[in-house]
Amino acid sequence: MGLKPDEFWDLSWVELDYLARHKNKQVYLEWDIARTLGVWMLSPHTKKKIKPRDLLKLDEPNRKVSTIEDFERAVKLYNETNGKSKTTG
């Protein structure tokens, strides 16, 4: 994401989530452009009409917004898998 360590650690959970979603959407849009260009290049050479999604299937970026419960569940799972009993507060 291009963050320096001090910038990363100053982010809240929600801010980090927004940055990650933005990055995922940006990558999705870049691949969408690439597959559209691919269709434009192939179209004159084929009789079959093709669409960008026929050439390359992409997963839409996840639209669910993370909540504090998601974060707490992730911390609990992390602590359980690493044998720690502390939680962040």
C-alpha cells in the first residue's frame, strides 16, 4: 500500500480497512482495463462476439464493511492460534 511503518501503525482499524479496499478496487480496475484491451485486440480476428468477462473472469472487490466485531474476532483467533491469552483494548 506504500505506507511507511509509522504511518501504518498510526492507522485505525477502519482506516486500514478503507485503504485495503481502495487498493483492491484499484487492482480490480487495472485488470478490468487489461481484459477490455485484450477483447478489443482479439475482436477483429474472431467471428464470435466476446466480452471482457469471457476473456478473464475477475472477482468483484468485496463490498462488506468490517466492523469492530470482525476485528475482535480476528484478534481472538490470532491469540488462540499463537497461544496468547491477552486481548487488545
